[in-house]
Amino acid sequence: MGIYDLVVQRIYELCKEREITPNALSYLSGVSQSTVKSILNGESKNPGIVTIKKLCDGLNISIVEFFNTEKFNNAEQELK
């Protein structure tokens, strides 16, 4: 599984934990609904770190908490 897929999976996981929809995350983070939709639907394969930071702010977590998971820690290096 690539990093992009892990990011998408993590966003869904965090939304589920907080019992919010991606649209609610958009509102809480100040990231447009179209941007969140593009990330989750695979239209935006390389979400910027600023966008991820804003999503983390909306989720009330640090960016370190977002990426500090077993799946991210064990992800293979992507050389493309």
C-alpha cells in the first residue's frame, strides 16, 4: 500500500473515530469540500503537507499523531 492510500485510509479512520463525515472535517479544518473530496476519491494523488496540517488541526491532532501509526512506520520507501 502506498503512502497516498495510507493518508486516505487514515483520514477515514480518524473521521470514523470522531463520528464525523468528510464534509464535517472540511468545515472544521477550513479545507474546501472539493479538496477533501479530491483527496479521498483519488483525484488529488499528492495532497500537500499544508493541507494535511489543516486537516489535522480540524481533527484536533498534531501532524505527528497523524503519521505516527504502525502502517506509516512500516511503509516501504517510495522511489518513483
